[in-house]
Amino acid sequence: MPNASLWSTDDQEINLSCLFGWNVIFCYPMTGSPGFSIPEGWVQIPGAAGCTPQACSYRDNYTELKRNGVGVYGISTQTSEAQKEASNRLRLPYPLLSDTDNSFSSALKLPLLEAGGLKLIKRLTLILKDDVIKKCFYPVFPPDKNVVEVIAWLSENQA
């Protein structure tokens, strides 16, 4: 993992190269927010829609992941304020990390999409053991079933 520190929804700076044990990082373009219009043509962009269902599926399976010693993080290029709103509204038990300057996505050369003048991370999921990427799911479809794939992979590969 690159030496990239990102602000979290619980007001901590998380250095992703310092994560230990098993961790899941799901990257997503953006969650919608009340009063904020999604970019024009959003639903026509392959892989753009579905961020909220994906985040909620990780929320709904968080207890199982934690029971198996797996940390969960969501990353987007949205501001910490937008992520805090989504985290509170959706009652997410795990932190969302803000990559507004694209330091994380640039360091890993992650695929991006542009919509409404915004540079957004395409949906993908990384499974880490300590600071090493062990598995990358890309593309991720359907978004709300990604957590099922992750749990299945972990059950076969987590030792």
C-alpha cells in the first residue's frame, strides 16, 4: 500500500500503509446526498450508480467481518463533510476515507471516471493482509453483492 494518509469520518488521519491484519477497502465514486444533485447522466455511466446500496451491504455484514478480524474502510474522492453526512444518515459502523486530492488513487493508479466536472474513483474493492494487496475485485457488479464475494474470498483465503 502506498504511504497515503486520508481523513476519516471519525476525524482521524488513517495511513493506509500502516494497516495491519486483514482489511477490506471498497472504493466507490460517490454517495448521493439530500439537496445535492447527482451529475447529469449518472445512471448511464457504467458502474457509477449503487454506492449507497454497496455501503449499506457492508454495514449489514459488518458484524461478521469484525468477528473474523477484518477491518472495513470505504474510500471516495468526496469531502469528509459529504462522507460524514452519508455515514450518519446510513448509520455506517466503519469509517469512510476522503481522497479529495487523489493521493491514494494516483499512487495506486486506480481507474477514474469523470462526471459533472468531478474526478471519481471507479468502483473496486481491495483485500489487504497487513499492507499488501491480496485481492482486487474490479469491476464490481452488482455493488450490493460485492460484500458476499469478499466474505467468500476471505473464508477461502484467510488463514
